[in-house]
Amino acid sequence: MMMKNLLIIILACFISAGASGAKKNGFQIKVKVEGLKDTTLLLGYYYGDKKYVLDTTRVNDKGYGVFEADSLLKGGIYIVVLPGMNYFEVLLTGNQQFSVETNKDNLLDAMKFSGSKENDAFLKFQKFKRDMQIKTAAIQNKAKLTHNPDSLKGYQDQLKEIDNEGKAEFNRIIAENPNTFLANILRAIMPIEQPNFEIAEGTPKRDSLLWVKSYQYGKNHFWDNIDFSDDRLLRTPIIESKMNVYFTKILLQIPDSIDAAADNLLSKMKPGSEFYQYTLSYLLNQFQISNIMGMDAVFVHLAKDYYLNGKAPWADKKLLSKIEELVNKTEPNLIGKVAPELIMQNSDGTISSLHELDADYTIMIFWEPDCGHCQKTIPILWKLYQKYKSKKVEVFAVYTQYDKKKWLDYINTNKIFWTNVWDSEYNSNFRNLYNIYSTPTIYLLDKNKKIIAKRIGVESLDDLLGKLIDGTIKE
């Protein structure tokens, strides 16, 4: 893959590099970079979407240095980083004793390997890919400048030719390097070949039907080219990129659909393998922090069905305890569930029940007067309440702190007279039931007090309520 600037901060996990020759069963990479002298090179690797530094070596006045140790490294695409953060890539597989030479001003074209046939092939692939990218970019730039349909079609045909040339070259390299890590890399980055779907001309909505068939085929076969038994692929930039595309762009962002897709993907891997551990960890983290409303349901599914069900043996008791705690705070307030009942003291001293509040839509807000964001949100929400209260919209506003005077002063000064409640003794357990770790936090409930939306901004709430009330969208 092409050399490029190292744009991320490198996490240094240095392992000292010895000056003696590598032991028989260890790794040894001899590096010579013409144009460098008396400086330091770094040896790093990919993992997920990050790059990590593993080792360092000094180069002498002739640009020569050696990375070595008495044990083998895990296979993957490794990077040799030069001063200035430019770098080049090498493959580390079974053979980890070889040499590479290049020039600091022309890394790719001046490069040559000795003692590694797989890196020879990898180098040829990198050069081919770079040349194809240059050709493609040139044609695309020309296509952007033309308004002539015939010229545009000509450019499109040229791009198809380049695409076919690329596929042919990929297949040639795979055929010449069977059962290799390089072959698995190329298969992993090759697009899935789509069959020709036959739908008769004149069929109503033919184009839409073709799109649906193509989408379904691509979704169902997205992982066909990945060898999940080859953990070396994790130390490439390929896998996490594909996971990001699959789970955020290919799949419909519906929790049940993503649950099924995650289960199916994990079923392709050997339980307990590095690939399995990486994928399950990636998915749990991805959907714990997702900004898409409702995706916390996927987190709960993965946590309960895998981590808390004995299917993540690498997770220690401390991690499992944290996951269980988060599940307990998330599961009660998932979208589609009935909001947990809250029976709390009203600002006038009476008792108010959330479930007994008569409303077609209930806005719950957890807030406090000293919160800067709350001070901005509450006046906007009050205006929204005036706009919709004739449509049977009510607000159940929970004060999250314990200074009753400050709370009442704010309500009366600002004339915020909706259902204002608090829990001075913390008997309702609202923080855990609604996972309140910051304010303001807004929920929207339907007539039956089922959760429609959560952690929604007040501007988005206005838009959503309007569409629900006028029937533009259904609950």
C-alpha cells in the first residue's frame, strides 16, 4: 500500500532493539535507507484504525540499521517510520529475517527486498496500486470538467477498463502467491463480484428492484472474501475500515437488524480466537458510544449474550462488573420500553406520578438550575411547551439536585409552571433507571409512556414532535 504521511499520534510502546545478531528463532529486519545517517527509525504496526510503535533502531552514517529480537512478531503489515513521519510498509509472516533497501526521497520506487519473496510480490502490488490510483484520479478530474455526454461516457469506459485491469492484476497476484498472507490481504480488499440480476425490461420499478437485489447481495456477501482464521489481517488497516462501513453504512440502523448481523459475523469466527475477541470488543465499544439514537440496545444485546454469558473469557471480573453496571443502567430505558415509573414530590408539596400524567406525549427532562446547558435549554423547552400543550403534550421536569430553595426560586422567577418534581431522599432511583450522568437529559414518551426518543436535543425534539403530531412520521 502506498507510502503516506503518518497523520496520527503514534502510541509509543518501545521495545529496545539489541545490537547483536537475531537469535535463530527471532525476527531480524535489516534496513538501509540511502540519504539517512545517524538517526532513528521506528518499527510500528497497524491495529484497528491506529498505528503503534513497537521498536526502534539507530542507523549509522551509511543509513544502515537493524530491527531484531529473539522472538517472532505477530504477522501483519508493519511500518518502518523515518524522521519526518514518512514511512513504508513491509509484510511480516512466517519468514521474519530479510533485508530492505530504499532511498529517503523515493521510498517506493527505490525499494528492493532481499530474502522475502512475499515482500517482493507485495512491493509490486504497491507500485501497481499507486499507478492505478494516479490514472484513475487523472480521468476523474477530466470527467469533472466535461459537459459533453459522449466525452463523459468515454471517461466512464476508461475507468471501467482500469477497474477490470485492477481485478485481473489482483487475481494474477493471488494465483501466483497461493496460501499466503498477501493473497488474503488482496482478497480482503477486493470488492464482491455482483451477479447479473435478470429482471425483464418493462417491469414496474425495475431500477428499484435491481438496486434492492444488488444491495441485498452485497450485504449478505460482504464478508465472503475475509479469512477469519487469519489473525494477521487484524494488523492491517483493512478490517476495522470494513467493519465501520458495514455497521454504519451498509446495514439499516435498526437495533434488531444489527443484532442479527453481529451474531452472524461472530458465528463465522472461532470462539476465543483473536479475530473473535477483536470483533466482539469492537462491536461492544462501537455501540456503547454510538451517537445514533437507540443503538444502546445493541450494546445491551452484546453485553448480555456474550460478555455476561461467559462468551468473553478474556474479560476479567472488573471489566465484567463495569459492563453489568452499565447494562443495568441502560436496559430499563431502551427505546420501545415503557419508561420506569417515577413517583416524586411536586414543587407544591403534592405527589406526582409519571405514569398517571395524562398526555399523548410526555417530555421528560432531567435538569438543575446551575447547569449552563440547562439555563439555555429550559427557556427553549418552555416555548416548545407553549406551542404544543394544546396537543396534549406535557412536561415532567425532574430536578436532579437537593437545594430546594434554589430550585423553587428558579421555577418561580422564570415562571416555569409545568410538572416540576424532585426526589430529596433519592428514593426513586431515577439516576440509575434513566442513566442520568449529565444534564440536561431529555426523553420523549408516547401516550402509553413508551420511550420514543432519548437524549435528544430540544431543537430535534421540536421537529420530531411536530412530525408525530401531524402524522408525517409514525411512532
